[in-house]
Amino acid sequence: MPTITLAGKEFEVDEDGFIQDPEGWDEEVAKAIAPTEDVAEMTEEHWVVVNYIRNYFIEFGAAPMIRKLCKETGFKLKKIYELFPSGPAKGACKIAGLPKPTGCV
């Protein structure tokens, strides 16, 4: 499996660049990943989504479905795509340091 260095840490990633071990993730890693997903700067709104996705993953072992993400964060789907142009599954989950989701986000 290929490796990349983000914020001075080395990570194994899959073929799409998703970190395989979410334990090494921190906010500096998220900031390093963000530009690769067309997110120039992590705003408070970005952190609301990223932290919700991470907390959900820690509790349930999977990324949340998009309807749940929208309901729990209060953001409409359109806003999620404005924050994460590559989408909630690809962009938000990748920035959150999660493995590639297997289902819908």
C-alpha cells in the first residue's frame, strides 16, 4: 500500500488517497489534505462537518449517511457541496482522515 507524508506524519493510503488508519489524524493533517480536495481554508463550518463525521465514525465504525449528516449539522446538501466540492464521501471523509466509505455518506 502506498504511503504519503502529511503534516510531518507518514500514512498508508489506498489507491484514492484515503488514510487507512484514522488514529494518526489530527487537525494539521486535515489542513494538509484540504487543498487536495479543493478546500483552500478550513473554516468553522468545515470543522463542524469534519468533527461530526469523525465522531460518528468513532461511535459506529462507518461514515454517516448524507441525510443524517445534513440533519445533525443543520447544513443543507447544497451547503455541504459548497464546503466540500468533491462531495461528502470523497472530500469530507478524506479530510476527516477516514478510510474510503463503502456506502453512502
